[in-house]
Amino acid sequence: MRHSPPHLATRFLRWFCYPELLPEIEGDLYEMYQRWVEEHGEGKARWLYAWQVLTFFRPFTIKKQDATYKTNHTIMFKNYFKIAFRNLTKHKTFSFINIGGLAVGMTVAMLIGLWIFDELSYNQHHDHYNRIAAVAQNLDYNGEIETSFSQSMQLGPELRNTYGSYFKHVVMSSMSQNPILSIGEKAITKNGYFMEAEAPELLSLRMLKGTRSGLQDMNAILLAESTATALFGDTDPIGEIIQIDNQLDVKVSGVYGDVPNNSSFNDLMFIAPLELLVKRRESENWSLGWVNNWLEVYVQLADHVEIEDASLAIKNAKLDNVGEGLAKLKPALFLFPMEKWRLYLDFENGENTGGYIEVVWLFGIIGIFVILLACINFMNLSTARSEKRAKEVGIRKVVGSVRSQLIGQFYSESLVMVLLAFLIAMVLIQLSLPWFNEVADKQISMTWTNYGLWLLSLGIVLFAALLSGSYPAFYLSAFSPGKVLKGTFRVGRNAALPRKALVIVQFTVSITLIIGTIMVYQQIQFVKDRPVGYDQDGLLIIPIKTDEVKNQYEAFRNDLLATGAIAEVSKSECAVTDMWWSDGGFEWKGKDPDMQDIMYRGAVDHDFGETVGWTIKAGRDFSRDFTSDSSAMILNEAAVAYMGLEDPIGETIKAYGKDFTVIGVVRDMMSQSLFSPVKQTFYMIDPFNRSAFINVKLNPQMRTSETLAAVAQTFKTHHPATPFDYQFADEQFANKFAFEALLGKLAGIFAVLAIFISCLGLFGLAAFVAEQRTKEIGIRKVLGASVSQLWQLLSKDFVVLVMLSCLIAIPIAWYLLQGWLQNYEYRTDISWWIFALAGMGALLITLLTVSFQAIKAAVANPVDSLRSE
């Protein structure tokens, strides 16, 4: 019984090959199909037949005029690549533009790919990455839900004792910012954590010396490899005694490998037992009850326990144990998985709304667009040269080439270019990685054993080869040999439309990136120009790391002022650029009984206001002349509005079990997020003696180098065993928008590269147009056309295309930027001049790119262009 070949495959074959060859090819395939039916059955035979037809380089025998021509695929492929290399060397400018543009595009795409891979692999080196979570809580402040990761130290034992079946490990942790680690006269500062004993197991630390149980001893410490090397060099540190902040003696019980940079614990330079920190804070009379949230709690789920079930189980673990005051905030606990710590950290009204993942997607899209621009260059220049290759296509068809072979030829040329571009891109990546890591604050490397890297590379190569070669392959292979060889073939006016459309796409993407880059910098500048409420110039911030520094503060302050290099000195619980302590339960006249209040606390001394230069709006500053100022408060403008006080001076506020009198109101100071309104804050003379920072105002009449040297010398005189660590207030302020600055910097780099790739293509197209219209230009010059007229003639088409790109890019950019700015409560407006500047910049770049070829053609001797071949 004879079976008919599948109709879909036959229709595809008719479309794909020349009709005059169809009977021979189909007949040959038809015999194969019948044999497959007999061997495998009709179902499998149909699939084999379809695959044979759809494969470009399929073996078949064409019988024509009693002669048999068998295609030798090895020779065929060899010829494909030989011709491809000949075309590359023959048209050097064309090859340089294509390969150069592809190389730059692939470099950008692969750098972005490496960056994205680094972000997506965050924390994945931990063995139990998908079983680890942080305990978070939602608090209800008058109907507005705030999410926090700070917890009280009672929560750890509660989770272990009451909900132990849900967890394999429960670890409480508190970060220590740059404490002093010293042995003998050697002292260094490193970030570290005070954690419970199960932390090394939970984080699956790679122990180089000792074991993960090294924190069982309360006076032990584990060091990261780099920390151990900095303190002990090549000496074995196990059993050595070191000091933390010149007061806690601990013994080194283990050394672990440095945690990778793409980890939430990348600053884990040492781990000390949490009990040491608790004991220290108890001696400082800290309130360590359920109401004090000062540490983080991490858990590892027990085997076969789902995170949703555990999260639901512990929801009321805090609510069931707190007093009436905190219970009014309805604390609701939930587990936040480690896999979301990096990319999904934004919360709004208690719901997770995304976060850094949006930036990852943004740069991923930019990477795709950049390589798309490079592929557009290839397609544009290949189709622009179509007339020059028309005769080649015609002759090939006459001597027997079928369309599939021509498509294979053009894809081979595309593949050769892409492979050469890929090799150049790999070199560029190696050269640019150190700079890129510095800009992006990464430690990315080309790991050749990384299969993900090779899959990314292979994907980019195949994507570029198929995309850039598809349009030329199908477009050029469709030329009619009869028309081409008779000389009646003309590309036609409409043939340029796809090229123009692709140019518009290129510049639309580039202009959109330019507008976005300008807007990011505009938002950053808007925040920079926002009134900060104090004087940053010459304001030095020195952290107090030891009791010795705290106890000798008055002597240190007096000696500093005696140098004449210092205008004023003060101390405070928080840095002037940051305010992290908040409290509730305040009482004042007119307060709504149902109001759940929260106020940020600034515990300072009498000289704080003069040192930082805050602005008194009403009342007075703290003064040593008034002994009653120990029970006085100064409010910021936001606090006055928050409390609804019309005339706050003299008002009484009850806090911490005593009455405080409002003596002044100061202008709002930027101490929290720069992109949100200033929080309600009160200032008081530090009743807890927990000052953690010394604020030094340098003498503006002296050079900074001289005043800084005076501070360093005085500090060293009083505290020879303590490293002098400091930071300028304006530097700390700048760190608050470091992420936005990084975003703008990366976007700017990618925008420049995108416009560069687009201009490469534009340069090539301008050269082609000038070459195509050589005789026309010669005739116009003979008839009296000037250089400027010819320049306008050759440039106007490209200018029109870029103007169309501007018209398309502007609404797209406006829509995207409107959505981006909604992430910030304090944001700039989108000004018209940003679009005008981007458009004018694109037009200027276009004119500069095109003008070289246009003027070159315009000043050429018409005799050379009009003489016969």
C-alpha cells in the first residue's frame, strides 16, 4: 500500500525550493518516506520526512537528464566558508563595521549577562539556600503596615522552644560595623557578626582550620581567611588570643574561607558569639526586652517542612508574648526566603512589591537591544550591497544552486562574522572586566569551567548569527536569475524601506537610552540639591569603637579645640547622616488616644547643633547654661506636623517615664532616605550615655589637609591603640544614593555604546549611498551643484530617519520614566529640555557620522566618477 507524503511538508517544500526541481527532489524523498513507513510505521515516518524537508543541508540526489549529481556536504561547507572569507577580505570597510559592531554588541551583552548571572546566583553557594529564611514582621501604625527585619532577642528562644519542629536551625545575629580586632600592637578594622553557635552550619561555611562547632565556647571567635592573614600572616592562628574593641578577649577557634562577594554575608570577616554582645549591652544598661528590636533572626527549615506552613505557624509568636503597648501594633511574623533577599526586598503596606529584580530585567532588556542593534547593522549593510551580489546569486542559480544552498552560503558568511566578532568580544571582555567590576562593584571573572557562561556565549553567538543572517539570506536568495543576468533587475524604491525601518529602530533604542540616562542623573542631582538641614562642609564623623574613646571624650574635645584647627566638637548616638533609633508610646496634649505613634530619636550633647550647623526655626538650642535641658526636647518640623502642635514651644511630652519640655524646633535634617519625606524626629540630651560618634567641624579658614592632620595627631595622642577611622559627612550622604548613581553610570555607558553601534551602521550606510550615487553626484557637480548642496542631498534622508526616531522614542521614554519615578516619593519632574537635548544630540551625532562620507563624495573629482568602466 502506498502512503501519501504529509501535506504540510510538501507545501513547505514547494515554497522552499524551485518548482522545476520539485518533482525530482520530492520523488527521491518520496522513496525514502516509503521505506521509513515500512521500517518504522506511518507515524514515525511522517516526523522523519518533515525533519528531512525542514533541514537546510539535507542529503538528496537530483536526477536530471539521466545524470546524477550527488552533493558532497564536506566540500560544500568548505566552499561556503572559503567564499565567506574571500568576501570579508575583499570588502574590508564593510567587514570592519560589521565585525566591530557585532564585537562591541556581544561584549556589552555578555558583560550584562555575567552581571545578571552574578545577581541571580546571589546566596546560592550556601548549601541550604532554598531552606534558609529571615524572620520579618509587619507592624500596623494607624492602618499603615511597615515591614521590618529587626527582632528582639527573646524571639530566638521562643522559636526554638515552641516551634522547634518546624526548624533545623534558629540563629540570632547582630552585625558589628568595622570593630577593632587587635593582637599586640597590630590592629585592623573589619566588618563582622555576633551570632549564635549554629551560624556556621546554617551558612555552610567552608572551614579551613577548626570546625563549625567553634562558637560553642562563649569566648571563641572564627576568622575569615583574609582576616586571619591580615592579623597573623602565614602563622597558624588557632588558639591565639585577640581583642575586639580593646576590651573583649577571645580565642581563635577556626578559620573559614571568605564568603563570596555575591552573598548577603559578603562582609562576614569574623563571627563572635552573640552572648558576648548581650553581656556587653547588659553592662551598658540596654533594654533587651520584647520591645527592643536590635538583631536579626535566621532559620533553616526542617526537612519536609514548607516555608508557607512554618510562616503561618509563627505568625503570632510575638503577639502572644508582648505587652499591651506593643500588642496595639499587631506584630505579625513571617518568613522571608533567602532566595528573595537580594532581588525582592521592597515592601509596600506589608506586601512584597519587587525590588532590585526590576533593575536586573532592565539591564537584561538593554543587553538584548544592544546586540539587536549590532545585528541590524549587519542586515542593513548586507541588503544595501544586494545589487552588487545580484549577479553572483544569478550565476549560482544558473549553474544549479538551489535556494537552500544560497541560504546556507549567506548563513555561513554570517556565522564567520559572528565567530570572529565573538573572539574579539572575548578579548574585550577580559580587558574590560577589571574596569567593569570597579564600576559595578562586583568581583565577576571569566570562569572557563562555568557551563552557564558557555551556554550564554553559545546562545549569543547563535542568536546573532541567525538574526543577522536571516534577512540577507532569504532576501538575496530570492533574486530571479533571469532578470539579474539580463540586466533588468532593479532593487526598487521599496527595497530601502526595511533598511530605513531598521535604522529607525536603532536610533529609537539609542535615544530612549540617552533620555533615560539623563533622567537618572537629573533625579540624583535633584536629591543632591535637596536642602539637607545642616552644614556638610568640613564635617568629620569619627565612630566611637571603644570605651576608652568614650570615657576620654572631654579631654580629647578640649585638646582638639586648643589646636585652632577645629571649630566645634560634639558627640551623638547616631551619625548626623543616619537615624535608626525609633520609639513609641509618647504622650502629648491633644494626641488621639487610638494613635499608634512612632518617633525617631536623636540622642546628642549640648554642642551638637552648633557642630552640625542646624537651623533653629523656633525657640532655642541646647545650652549648658540651663541645667533643665536634661529634660528638654527639640523637635524637627516633621515632628511638629506629625503631632499636630500649633505652638510647640513649652509643650510637655511624656517619654521614657518622665516629662520633657519642648524648647526648640529645627529645620528638617536629611537623616533617613533621601527619596522620601523626612521622618518625625526629636532630639534630647543623651540620657543613656550611648554616644557612638564624634562629630568634628573643621576650621573653614584652614586647609583640609592641615585640619585633618591635627585631628589625627590629637586622636593618636589620646588613643594610641585605636586606629583613627573617620568619614566626611558629605561622603556618607553620597552613599545614600550610591545605587541610583550606579544605575545612572551603567545606563550611561550602555547608551554611549548603543549610539556608537548605531553610528557604525549609519557610517556604513552613508558610504554605500555615496557609492551608489557616485555618477549622480558627478553630474550634479558638472551642472554647478556646490559642496554644501550635495552634503544636504546626501544627509537629509538620514536626518529625517533620526527625527522619526525621536518622535517614537520620546513618548516611549516618557512612559517608562513616569513609571520609574513612581518608586520615589521625593522626585523630580520630567522636563521638556531632556527630550530636546537627547534629540538634538542624536541629530548632531548623525550629522557628524554622515558628513564624513557625504563631504568625501561631494568633493570628489567628477571626472573620476563619470568615466566609463
